[in-house]
Amino acid sequence: MSWYIAVLKKYAVFSGRARRKEYWMFCLFSILFIIVAMLLDRVLGTSFKGMGYGWIYSIYALGVLIPSLAVSVRRLHDTGKSGWFIFINLIPLIGAIWVLIVLCSEGNAAGNKYGMNPKLAA
């Protein structure tokens, strides 16, 4: 949970680097919170007609949109890639696979132009 909160504290920080653990723990907790939000939407009857989500999910998704983009860009920086590479996701299938591989790969062991290795700072 501390990794999730750490990402939220860096709400719109697109500079620097993010470890794999920071990125994937944020993703894990986001998925858990999304599931809870969708369940709450269904239980409370706030889900949109014909969809599995509603207002609670939508508010949460909008709230974490910027932190999600920021931690993704910082994760790309850790592997030595520019944050603009996030737009490769727009290429159907191949783009998402490439970005997933990069997000899963080990970051640069030494410092790069985006900063020092975050593992050494921890």
C-alpha cells in the first residue's frame, strides 16, 4: 500500500525514474480499487445502464489517470526510454505488447539521463 500512496504523492511528477516494484504495486492496488468501485456501483445501483461500471468507478478512474500516466512515464525513464514512448500504445496490439515488455524489463543499473537508479536510493 505504501507504493500506491507514494505514486499518489507524486501526482503529476513526470520526471525521474520508477522501479518495477513501484509501478506494478500501483497497478495491483489500482485494479483492486477498480474492482471494489465496480462492485459498489452495482450494489448501490449507480452503474450505467448496460455497463458494469458507474459513477464511483468513473470518479476513481479520472482521479488516478494523471498518476497512472506519470508512473508509466517514470517507468519508461527507468529503462532509458523517453516518456513519449507511451504513445506507442496507440498502435493496435503490437504497441501494447512492446510497452508491456518494456514496463516488465529491468531498468538501467547505472544512472541515465533521467536520474540515478531508484534501487540505489531505496
